[in-house]
Amino acid sequence: MSTPPAELRERLRRHHQDHVLYGWDQLDHTQRAQLVEQLAAIDLAELENLYRQVLTTKNTLPDSLEPVPLTAPTFTAEEKARGEDALRQGQVAVLLVAGGQATRLKTSEPKGMFPVGAVSGATLYQIHAEKVLALSRRYRRPLLFLIMTSPATDAPTRAYFEENNYFGLARTQVRFFQQGTMPAVGADTGQLLLAAPGKLLLSPNGHGGAFTALADSGLLSELMDRGVEHLFYFQVDNPLVKVCDPGFLGRHIATAAEASSKVVIKTDPAEKVGVLVASRGRCAIIEYSLLPPELAAAREAGGELRFRAGSPAIHVFRMTYLQRVTEMAADSLPYRPAFKEVEHFDPQRGDVVKPAGQANAVKFERFIFDALPHAERWLVVPTARAEEFAPIKNAHGPDSPETARAAMIALHTQWLAQAGIDTRGHPVEISPLLALDAEELAEKIHAQTVLLQEKVLHGPHVLR
Ligand code: UTP
């Protein structure tokens, strides 16, 4: 290909994007083919439209906003049994989204490879995988573990699982699939950004890309063919998540909910979590940056925040609902703009631009929670923050590795205390393979105590 295809040149010219052909003559054959392929996958008119919306849209809040009704914070024995039954019968699969670029944490590796175990140094991936393994053992059924990656995280994530023998999971139990990408554009210009001459700057299309990626990869229909009815969804950055909490699954199943969400109760209006709200009988999440300060700070007569249902991004989705959402029009999960600082190649200057503390680019992302209003039946369960939510977002300060490690130590210390063991302030960590919750730990410790007691009473013994 000596010159760019005429049709492409014309399309670029029409949308004022010809600058992406900068340096064409210096590109080799493969680079040229790759650039043409990248451009073929982009709907320039849609991009132009999205950028125009960024400039004009002021308020995307639903017109009616009510606090979301919360169901009971504890689960009944029946609910738990129902969830356990679904796990035993292979009706549940797990979806971990791990395609993010972890810009705030500033690591070069995928966030899942970040060591978070306070004592063991176990990574987020290891902790999550061991929870899936422990559940598979407990319910004697290999739980399918789907991991969504992006071009930024795919190869290192696969290699990491391979090197670590899938943390004891069967190779066939772990299924990777890649989410789509979207081009980033200049914040002031709407023009496509280049990573280098001949190479567009693309970024993962948001965790909301999970639905279409599941469908496009064939996994959605494969899971349904295998009898999977519910998908437990969580994000890579939360080491405390109770993966496939049986009571949560049971309530979701028993109420025929299509989308169920856990929430943590917000006490600080400025806390950076999305808030679940009800709007005309449907459930929605308002991003923290979009909730007007007066609504974020509004209080009930009792003093608690009116909009206090903070989202830790823990959901269960019914597969039939996922299928319905993926079959809807593309804009049923809209692209939302995110202003970011992005290093890129500037063809006008012929050099790389490093942003200096100011957002210079717009990325477009889909959010998983934009699917919630499509659920006809839904439910919301409050969960204790200390038991289930310690996200790692920043390198230091709030929501950082330090706060997550401290939360893990505090929780595991509490579990041990419930089982009658005093750690006297020493840091402890409980592997998911020993226990997934306080009850399991207490049972195991009790069983060991009874065993040791019997041994001691029945003659001389060396205790090993
Ligand atoms: P965040 O929105 O917190 O993004 O993702 P991030 O990549 O972890 O961090 P920043 O914003 O760049 O600092 C929440 C969850 O959604 C996943 C992330 O991997 C994380 O589990 N995610 C995010 C995706 O899977 N794909 C995306 O395109 C974006």
C-alpha cells in the first residue's frame, strides 16, 4: 500500500481527521496496514457526535430521584441455602473486570498483579482466584471464573495466571476475554490522538464494555448453554469482596431479580462512590461527580444522608437480562466522557506531548451501572463496609494499598476474635483457602480444638 486508500482519505477529510496520516511515507508496510485497520474499526461520525455531546450536555441526571429502597442487611437461612444450592448446581459464574489502566495507582503492571496481602504479599488476582477455588471446593462444583481484560492488561494477566498454575484452579475453569477499545480525542479539538506516528491512541471502553464483549466472545451463549443462570460481578481492586455470597445470590434468585446490587452506607457527602437511586420504579447509579453537592449533602430527619446507598460495584445479574441488554440498541449503554491527562504524539509539533497537571484528552467509557435501569426487577442489599469494601484506587491516602491492607488485617483480626483467638495487635491474614468468612474460620478452629482435645485425652501423643 503506497498511498492511503482513497475512500479512507476522503472519510478522514470529511471528519477533519487527516492529521492521523502524519508520517505515512515513513511507515513500513505492516504499520500502514495496522493504521488502516485501526481506522476501519472507528465510526468517525459517532465519535464526532459523542464529542459534540461532551461540549453541550450539562446535566444527565434522571428527572426524578428518590432514595433507593434497601432490603434487610442480613440474609435468612433459606436465602443462604438457596444460593448454596445454585452454586452446587453450577447455575452461577463469576465475572471479574480487570481491563482498567490503573492510572491513579500508577503501576506498570495490571492492577490485579498488585501485592496486597498484608502478610503474604498475595496479589489481588491470587486472592480472587483463591476465593473462587475455595468456593469450588466448598460446593464441589468448579465455578467458572471469567476475567475481562483489555489490550493493556490481557497478555500480562494471561502470563501471570499461567506462571502461577492458575492458583490451583483448573485451566478450563478460567476464561479470559477482551473488552473493546475507543479512541481518545483532544479535549479542545475533538481530534483523534496518536500514540505515535501511524498509531492511534486507543483506550479500554469502560467496564460497561463487559456486556458486549461477553456476547461477542461467544461466552454469553456458551454459559447459557451450560445452564449458568446468574453472573456474580465484581471489580479487581477490592480484596474484601465476598465472591458469590450465598445469601446475596439466594435473595436475588428468590425474588426473581434481574440485577441485584450491594451498597455501603455513605456517611461523608464528599465520599467518591457512585450512589444508587430509584427513578420511576427503576434503579440507577449516579456517579459521584454528577450528584449535585446539595443532593449529596441532603439529610433525613434522623440525620443520615438521604442519598446514602454508595456503590461498591458488587452485583448479580440474571443471564437472560444480560442477553436482553446486549441485544438492545448500542446507546442503551451510552458512552460517557472522561477528561484525562494523556501523553500523546502531536503531529503539528512532531513530538510527544506530556500533559502538565491538566486534562488534555477525552476518553469515552461505558459504565456497567448504566445497565441497571434496564432491569425490571431489582434489589439492593446494604453490606458492612468493613466486611466487604476496601478499594485500591490511589497510590497513597484514601482508597490506597495502605487502607486496603489495614482493612484486611482488621477484618481477619475480627474473625479470629469471633473464634476466640486474640491476636494482641499482631497483623494477621487469613487465606481464602483456610476460610472465606468468620463462620468457616470458627468451625475450622473448633474442629481442630476438638481433635486436639481428643488426642490429648487418648494417651501420649506428639502433636503435629
Ligand atoms: P476504575 O474506573 O477505578 O479504573 O475501574 P482503574 O483502571 O482501576 O483505575 P484508574 O481510573 O485508571 O485510576 C474500576 C474497575 O473496572 C475495571 C477496572 O479494571 C476495575 O476493576 N475496568 C475499568 C475495566 O475492566 N475496563 C475499563 O475500561 C475500565
